[in-house]
Amino acid sequence: MIPVVALVGRPNVGKSTLFNRLTRTRDALVADYPGLTRDRKYGRAHLSGYEFIVVDTGGIDGTEEGIETRMAEQSLAAIEEADVVLFLTDARAGLTAADQVIAEHLRRRQKTTFVVANKVDGIDADSACAEFWALGLGEVYQMAASQGRGVTNMIEYALAPYAEAMGLTRDTDEEAPEDEREYTEEEAEAEQKRLQDLPIKLAIIGKPNVGKSTLTNRILGEERVVVYDEPGTTRDSIYIPLERDGQEYVIIDTAGVRRRSKVHETVEKFSVIKTLKAVEDANVVLLIVDAREGIAEQDLGLLGFALNAGRALVIAVNKWDGIDQEVKDRVKSELDRRLGFIDFARIHFISALHGTGVGHLFESVQEAYESATRRVSTSMLTRIMQMAQDDHQPPLVNGRRVKLKYAHAGGYNPPIVVIHGNQVKKLPDSYKRFMMNYFRRSLKVMGTPIQVRFQEGG
Ligand code: GDP
Ligand code: GDP
């Protein structure tokens, strides 16, 4: 499971500066989708091969009143859900009473905490940092987030316990190894057969009250639940195995339907972190939006995260019952306007309450999964690349024609195509996009983003 790193500290110590630095590279994909604002609190980071969820908890200074207390509560909840806390302090401002209050809280929660003295640029770092030892949380790490100094070291150190699980060894600058296995036609077919027997992990996500529980209950009510899993902890989703039309699924239930009904708990609080973890762990994400509320910022935030994670995606517009045509038209034009840029995802209009349209959802889920995991032989990928090249020659770069040599698979879910050739790094984005769309059409990829990467030589 992907680790969650929470950035904690009083206001102005540099949390959002660090957050931006950690999430920037990974936002490349989201940046390709204009109109998709990214969440300034939750991000997906990729550094030194480590992938993690990073949460900016906002400022807590220990003296909150009123609405501030509620914000502080949210920050505290984020701390509860985090695996690792980076506790930022300001090396220039020195130790403050608020730092002490936060430290006391972290000590009580017994969270894995790393004290970071930020803004050490241009000052005598060692002497400035010495006083933070008094926080009683062990070693003090020096950082200058705005310069990027100490950031990689900090992450490598804090996440070292996860290195093995992520297939990494420490002190490496390389990306995590990907499934770059090349297939012949026969191997691709055999692998495809094997994949058909694996369950599809389907995360049902959406902001509170969109109908996640209603839909999950409807799905479970219609179908035979194969096995009940063991009870999870409150911070994690419930995994429910399910068989439907001969296909096995594991529903990742972020709404906590089963737990709620069984333990008579009150409605669980929606948790963004829980949702993000579910996205990470899923093959396919089913994003539910509420027809009566239209597309909200929070919907776009969850969508951005799913896109950034490269997950296969199906969108369900729920509560399509009992609304008049005028509202339906309005919702549809809003979908066009705000979600028109994700042309790969199927959109369904459903009523979880009445069960309308629910069956068809699974057709799209299956299609998205198949597109996302389909094995394609090297020769087929190279053929498609060649056809694209014949259709539309790569442009000249420095007076010389860029030459594409061959293509092979570089990963799945999302599917990645790696193209080798000369001077390919210099290809303009427009050509790269053309290539991506050509592969999408030729392979009939539906329901998942697809990536085309270019590698020098071959
Ligand atoms: P937050 O309130 O904790 O999110 O703090 P911000 O990230 O907004 O940073 C507060 C101020 O500190 C901004 O003006 C940043 O530019 C500045 N800052 C952040 N990191 C550093 C650093 O490493 N060195 C210096 N000199 N300034 C920094
Ligand atoms: P969750 O927080 O996403 O799990 O949302 P719930 O499943 O608890 O649903 C929130 C509210 O919306 C409940 O009152 C449901 O009865 C209602 N609801 C859910 N699905 C539908 C639907 O398809 N149509 C209508 N009209 N109401 C629905």
C-alpha cells in the first residue's frame, strides 16, 4: 500500500512550498488537462523512485478558536491517517511555543515523526537547528524547501522502511522498474488469458452523499457475495469480493457500507486520504457525481488524482431519476464543458436508488480494465508506430529528420508505449500527442489514459 506523508507545522514554515516541490513533477499529466485544477492539499508525489501521497495539513498553531478549531481538527485527522509525519519548523524564526504544542500532540499520538528545520539557506544551519532538539522528537533534519535542498534526502530517509515494498533500494536515483517485458504474439495471447482469471479491483469513489453506499448496496444485493473479508481498520476501505457474469471483482468500498451495517456505526466520515489510497490500489476507478449538484471542485480534485495515478476510469452521474429534462440538459452541457477533455472515459447516467443503468456500468468497467491491461506484442506496437510515421512524418529537428525505430510496451494500467529512435527527445509535443492518439485509436483503447514515452537510441 502506498504510504501517506503528512506535512505538519505552524503557518508560514514552508509546508506549501515543500508540497509544491514534491508534487510538481507528477502533475505533468494533470497539467496536460487544462481546466483541471489540482488539489492544493492532497497530491501524489514521485521522488527517487518513491511514490507516495502527500498531504498539506494546513497550519496548526495550537491557539485556534471557532472555525479555526474545525480546521485544526481536519489537520489532526490527516495526521491520524498518515504513515509518516514531516514536522516542519522555521530555522530562521527559531523554536516557538506553537512548535511545542504540535510536538506534544505528535508525541502523544506516537506517530513516526521527522523534525525538519526549514529555511536553512543563507544562515548558520547547525547552530540554528540545535534548539529544535528540545522538541524531544529526535534528530533535526535541515532543509531549504524553496531551494530544493535536503528534500530528496529527507524523503529517502523517511521512506526507507518502504523501499523494499516498492522494489527499491536506498540511494538510487532511478525510477521504479516497470514491466518492460516484450511479448511475441503468442506470449501476449497467453498472458491475456491468464489476466482474465484475475479479479478486477474496482474503487467506488465520490464526495459525500453522491450515492456510493446506495450503489454498493444495490450491487451487492443483486449479486452473490462470494466471501466476506476480515474487518479492516477505520482508516481503510473495505474490500468486497464479488462475482458478476463470470467475472470476478473486488469492490473497494470507500463508503464503508459493510462495516456500517454490521457494527451499527454511525455514518462514517468521508476521508480524502482513504479515497486516494483506494484509487492507488484499484485497477479501475468508478467516480460518482451527483446529477443534482453538478460538477463540484471536489469532484475535479478526485478526478485529477485518478488521472495522475493513471487509473482506468468510468464516470457515473447518479440520481438521474426524477429530474426534469431541463436539469438533464444542464447537467449534460456542464459535463461537456468541464469534463470534455477526458475523452477516454465512458459516462453513464444512472439511478443507484432504482438500479437503472447499473448493469451497463460493469460493461464499461470491464472494457476499461481490458484496455488498461491488454498485452500487445512488440511487433504489433512497432507496426502501429510505423503506420503512424507513414501517415505523418516526424518533423525536422536541426535540419535532420527524427527517426523512429521500434516500439514496445513499458507498463500497464496505465498502458505505456515506449518508442525508440534518434533525437526523439526533441519531438514537439504536438507530434507526441499525435502518436498517443494514433495508438489509442489503433489499439481501440477505451476507459484508460495511455502514455507514449520516447527513448533515445535503440
Ligand atoms: P506554509 O504556510 O507552511 O505553507 O508556508 P509557505 O510554504 O507558504 O512558506 C511561507 C514563506 O516562507 C513563503 O514566503 C516561502 O517563500 C518562504 N519559504 C519557504 N521555504 C523556504 C526556504 O527554504 N527558505 C526561505 N528562505 N524561505 C522559504
Ligand atoms: P454516499 O455518502 O456517497 O455513500 O451516499 P449515500 O449512498 O448514503 O446516498 C446519499 C443520499 O442520496 C441518500 O439519501 C440516498 O437515498 C440518496 N440517493 C442515492 N442514490 C440515489 C439515486 O439514484 N436517486 C435518488 N433520488 N437519490 C439517491
